[in-house]
Amino acid sequence: MADFSKTATGRGYNAPMRFEADIDDCEVVGKLPSDLDGAFFRVGGEWYYPPLSPDDAPLNSDGFISSFRFKSGKVDFHNRWIHTHRFEEQRKARRQLYGNYRNPYTDDPSVRDPLHPNLRTVSNTAPVVHAGKLFSLKEDGLPYQIDPNTLATKGTWDFQGKWKSQTFAAHPKIDPLTGEMIALGYEATGLLSDDVFIYTIDKSGSVKREVRIKQPYVSLIHDMAITHKHIILPFGGYVTSKERLAEGKVHWGWDQTKPSYIGVLPRDGDAKDLRWFKGPERCMMHVFNAHTEGNKVILYAPFYDSNFFPFFPPIDGSPWNPAKARAFIRKITLDLDSKSDGWQEEILWPTQVVDLGKVDPRVVSLQSRYLYTSYSDASKPYDRDASGPGAPARTNNSYMRFDIATGKVESLFAGPTHNLQELSFVPRGRGEEGVGYIVGVAANYAEMRSELIVADAQRLGEGEIARVILPFRLNSQVHGVWADAKELPFK
Amino acid sequence: MADFSKTATGRGYNAPMRFEADIDDCEVVGKLPSDLDGAFFRVGGEWYYPPLSPDDAPLNSDGFISSFRFKSGKVDFHNRWIHTHRFEEQRKARRQLYGNYRNPYTDDPSVRDPLHPNLRTVSNTAPVVHAGKLFSLKEDGLPYQIDPNTLATKGTWDFQGKWKSQTFAAHPKIDPLTGEMIALGYEATGLLSDDVFIYTIDKSGSVKREVRIKQPYVSLIHDMAITHKHIILPFGGYVTSKERLAEGKVHWGWDQTKPSYIGVLPRDGDAKDLRWFKGPERCMMHVFNAHTEGNKVILYAPFYDSNFFPFFPPIDGSPWNPAKARAFIRKITLDLDSKSDGWQEEILWPTQVVDLGKVDPRVVSLQSRYLYTSYSDASKPYDRDASGPGAPARTNNSYMRFDIATGKVESLFAGPTHNLQELSFVPRGRGEEGVGYIVGVAANYAEMRSELIVADAQRLGEGEIARVILPFRLNSQVHGVWADAKELPFK
């Protein structure tokens, strides 16, 4: 019996969702573009049973996937739990068996298995679509394959046995020119290992290359970037140890004395060709894009000054510092000709903190002009009085397109009681960067419901084209992806 | 595409629900009684597409059924649309095709069929369980059989061709001693007909008796009562006509000049044995119970002084009068020895308006002591400020047990932001009246969600035993029923 009344999980807007739902022909305000044929998939976490400990990280909640299937001017919605090994075990036991975030030593003895930490994955981070398959990912386990129509979980996927890492990080990159997917697994050979395996998977879904490298220190390589020549591996600050796991702590703590690193590996190179650049304290969670110009790699990324996650606290006992948990759009130049192991960094929009971002997937690995992200536009109103319980102190109220060439920002204000989750880019037209739609989910605290916004990516300033109204609150999304009709076997 | 933005349907808490959901192992506060093995089914309406006219009655919305399946101290929730003929036709057309409440002349020409008005039924009024089957009912059509596990619609049911009425009213009564179900259909031979067919269906589900009668005037016989000797048929005030249907109006209007009637038919009698008693203006929607004492029939019913439904307006053009739309617990005595066609009426609790009520199903047809209903206890607080959009001006905040023998009221306050829907009685123990549980759904406007309350029917004053927390707003229930595990083929 699920009793959340005594736990630290949210209430009000953030209360556990706990249901699977289907909506055919959703309510829509405005008119959906008739050329939208495909689906927006989003993955996040939801506690099925309350966490065992109040110290646990929200990132440890059970994987939950939603889809908005657009076709013929209508949209259908579905959501389902991701039936991981762990989820099935807990459903059988009718209670939470697994303990703190990526710490198997805190698990119930009936399932405790530190030698196979990937059995603990909740697969709650990101959907990815490649070679006709839809996967849900989390960096501590293998991908789970998901049926794109029913959202039923089909089981883990190891690429016909060719994926040798125990883990698969949540942000593989797909080369729009070759169709290849470049992906990595860190802690690849087991809990706390410094092994990182990097794979190139061809457009048919077969593993083509494997490179095995070591990290300077064991840390999370959450995201990565690719250029047409290089693979970029950023990380920094988060540390773990056998001791902290033995103490029952969550996997990561923050060590402000640790340098950040960005690895650059030629796509046709081997471990010996890897070069690590070294930088100051940085929390490197996500990237926008990268490209190679001669012997320089240019990386655009919304890196944080320091630790973003309060639930991965500093290991020196100091309090989490929200003032340093701010991300800016950074342009990082890695000069492969340089003798120095440092990099050049420029903040492109120093006055504005931004959040999770995307580029047009057709320019991934290539020089790109536009970055898309959400942010909190302080010039816009927030009607907290009209908002229901659980509304936050501030909201990400706007989506924006940042023009690298001009520094110009065009933005869309979602509403005075709205908070935006990560957007996705829907490419349209003949391949010109930026032609397409932005789709993303907004929380509406006044109506205690979620709404999907569809906007013209070239006309964000004109407001949305349509808004899909859900009759309930959606769970907290981590990442999402758009899949065109031709990319998956949709019914 | 469903666009509700321009319609008169509710928003906020009352916004269209539009989704089907499943929750295994619902969140529960408190501890569910381990002897609860069965399900609480509830039926109501939800617009799948917006109504064609703002004048339409909410009672014309599409049937929607929910279940709370209790077993082994846990509860699972499901809800589904009822796939009536009409629902399927509209889903195919992807728009609302059917017009105003029980007026086929307002339907789209593609489906208009005044000769078969029962094809228009939305089956949105009440679930009933008999002879191992679960049905959803509405008085303008045949029952739809529902799978008690999946809530899938199995089609209409006409009792092996023996049910000859085109309609089946939503409140058949089940005799706890014989297992018989007594049921009626009015407008039995077609739109506007004054034919009423009354059936006795034995405990195996076979039609045993049919009696065909005429009404004094065509009006809705929404509910009925049975005693161990008599069938009781109350109605009053609502009228219809070919003219009002031709004008495109909803089926019923209120005629304050019309008398109310209560028919008394011996259970073993024929049409010639029917006796109509006649009374003043009354809106006779629901009954609690009735019994026969010698040659007197005693009926307990929460009848209204006048028209309860604003959307069935007075035919004389006068405004709907909320002050007269109030129900009290009435004791009505029908003396079969009397030469007069009038009845005696006593209001048992004149200071308190009540709402939909129930008795312990083991005393239906017999002399009963306890009446259970919800009401608005003005001594309790209503925190409208803490409530979200769509919260009403006042709430039914309490369930109560009324003791006919002593006039004593014991009540349970659901909360300062709560509004109660109809309760159901769950019998327990060896058959003593009143031993069991009360279950019912509350709207919680603060959290914008619904909650199922489980209380000991003998200890309402001590508060609930447990509360099942749903993570969303439920649709507006009309009626509900408890089915014990042995009554239906539960998985």
C-alpha cells in the first residue's frame, strides 16, 4: 500500500502521479499544424512507492514515459511506467526495495546486488530514437526498449551483445549526416570503476566501433557532444567513493576542489588519441552542440558555475550554494594545437541564466546558429496568488531562441502561472537550420494541469500556434525527443 | 479535434476529464479494512466532445465508469468511457453528432433517428450489479453490460430478448430476500409514449414477470421503491411534448401546475391493481427505501419541493427557483385502505437539506432504521480561499447517518475544501442493519484531486478509517454501487 503521507515527496502540484492514462484526440486550443506527423516522447521520474530515505535524490524515482502522438491535425496522449527490472521487483513486493540513488548497499537484502548495479536502474532520464527503435535511458544501466505505440516496455537492449559497458549514458548524439549514434557508458565495468566505453553505432543499429578509455577521476559524464571529427566528453566536480556508498549516501557528492575536464577524442581515433583539457570548478551537465573548425573544437553548453543539485551535497560539509548553481550559455574553445591543457571560455549571454537546451537536430556536430532553451524572464509577471499548492518561488516562464551570430534573443512567454520543461525541436522544410517547431510541456499552476506548447521556431515572438490541454498534472520531465513518423513503426 | 475553449462546459476543477486511467495500488492514508473485498463502481458523465448547444443539459454528457477494486488491504483504480452506440458514432466522426438532452430532432442528419431514441443513450447515470453482471444504466436506453475487471463495454443487454421496453430506468431495486431485481422502463414504446413496463427479474437474471401500465402524464420516473409486497412509482412535474422537441428544446421542462403521483402496484399484481396517489408540486428524483405495514406503504425519500434541475427550465418562462429546489428527508404514508387519493407527508429533519441517499442494501423493501446521505453542514468551515478554480459557492461537506427511530444524526466532516458525491453502503457482519462501511468520493478543491473516503457506518462521528488519494480530479459522479467479491467474476 502506497502511503506517501509521511514522505518528503512533493504535494500539491508535485504530488505523486501514480497513474497511467490514455487520451485520444486531446483538447486543443488553436490549430495544430497539419504537417506534424510523429510523436513527442518525454521521460522523467515518478515514485511508484515512497523512497526509503528522505535523503534520497528525486533522480532516483521510477522511470515514466509519455507520448504525444500527432497525426492529421489531432494529438493522442499516453503515459506508462517503464517496467525496469527494479520496478517489477518492487511491484511484486508491493513496496520500495531499492535504497538511495545509485547506492546498492542501501537496498533491501532481498535484492541487494552491488556486483550488478545496472539492475537498479530506473531508466528515468531521456528517450532516444535510433535505427527504428525507441529507448529510455539512464546513465547507470542499459537502455530499455519501449514500444512507440503502446509505451510498453520491451526489455533491455544490448545491441546484439556488442554493447559491453554495464551502463549507457542518457545523451548519445546522432550524426545527422551519417545516421550514426555515438554513445558512451561510464563506470562501464562496475560500480565506481573509472572505465568509460565509447561506441559508434551505425544507422542500422549495429555497433561499429568501440573505444575504451579511463577517466581522470570517477565522475558522471552525463552528456557528450560530437562534431564531424570529434567526440567531446565533459565532466566535473561530482565524486564518489566506496566509503560514501558504505555510509549509505547517495552516489555523488560535490568536491569543489576538483578540476573539470573536457575530453576530446577523434571519431576515428583510439584511446591513445584522447586528449583531456582541464578547467576550473564547473558543473557540466548538458551541451547544446559542438563543431570542429580546423584544429579547434567549439562547444556551446549551458554549464553551471558549480553544483546544480542540492541532493548531491558538497562533501566538505558546506551548504549547497544556489547562487553558484546557475547556468549560462558558454562558448568553450578547445585548441588542439595548444600546448596548454586549458580552454577558452566566453559567456554569450551573461545577464541571463538558462536551462536545458537544444539545437535543430539537423545541425548536431556542425556549426550551428541557433540555441533553444527555457529561462525565467523577470520582465514577465508571475501570478503566484492564482497558483495552486506546490507552485515554486519562480518559474521558467519563457522559451527562447538565441542567435549565436547576432546575440539576438527571440522569446515566447508561456503565461503568468506557467513553468516550462525542456523543449524539443521538430525539423521541417528542406533542411535549413531553424525551420520547424518547438514543442514542450508547461505546468499550469492555476489550473493544476499540464499543457503542451507548439510554436513556430522562427516566430517565437509571435506566440504559440497551438496548445494541447491535458486534464491533469504531468510528472516532472527530465528530457524529451521528437520522432518523425518515418523514424519509428507507428501504427 | 476537441476544442472546449468556446463551450459552456466547466473549467478549473470542473474541466473536461477526457482520459482513461489505471492506478494499481493507490496511495492510501490510514489503513484499509482487510475485509473489504469487492469494488465500488461509480458512473457519471463527461463530455467527450463539446456539446452542440450551450442550452444542453450536463446530464447529456457521455457515460464514464470508474472502479475502486479493494482486495487484501489495497485498492486499484480504473476508469473508462462507456462505449455506447452514440459514443462510437461520434468517435468515428471525431465530433459531437448528437444534440440536446433526449431530443433526437437536434441530432446531426447523419445519425438522426427519432424512431430509435434509445440509440442516443449515453448510459451515464448508475451502475447496477445483478445475477453476476455489471451494467451501466440511463433511463432513455437499454443497459450496457460492463466488464467488471477491465471496464470494457460489452454491449447492450435485453435479458435474452425478454426486456420489451425500449428503455430501462437507472434505479432498479434488488430484493435482498429473493435476489429478484424489480425494474422499469418508461416511454417504453418510443419517444413521448406514456407506456411504462415493469419487470421482475429473478436472481439468475431471467425475466419472470412483466406488467404494462400507463402514466397519468408522460414524465420521468427516475427512481422507484419496492417493499416485500409493493412496487412504488413516484414522479412529478417534469413534462415533455412533441412541440418542445420540435422546437429543439431539451426533453424535459417543469410544469408547476402538474400534480405529483406515486403509483403503488402489488408485486404479484397486474396493471388493473395499480393505484395512483396524487400530491402537490414535488420533484421526485430519489428514494431511500419503503416498506409495507398492513395496508399502508411507508416511503422514505429526499424529494424536492420543486424542480431541482436548472437546465430543465419551467415551461411557463418563469426563472428556476433555487429556494424551492431543496430536498428534505420525507416520510410519506400511502394508505391503501383510504378512499382519498392523497398521502400523508412528514419532514423528518426540517432544518436540513439533504442530497442523494442510500440504505443498507440488506433492508431494501423492509422496515429500515438508518438513512445515509450527504449534506452541507453549515457549522463546519469552508476554506474557499484555499480552493482552486471551479470550487462551488457551497459544498456538501459531510456524510451522515439519520436514525429514523430517534431522529439522531451522526455525521462525518470530510474537510474544509471538500465536496462529497453520493455514498454507497458496504454491508458487513451477519446481516444486522447498519453494520458495514460507507464509501464515497470527495472532491478536494485545495489539492485539485479526488479522494475516496472509507468510514465505519456505525462510527461516522469518529471520522474515516482510511482515505484513498487519487492524483487527479474525478469526473462528476451521478450514482455508485458496491459489489462484493462474490457478486461478480472478479479476477
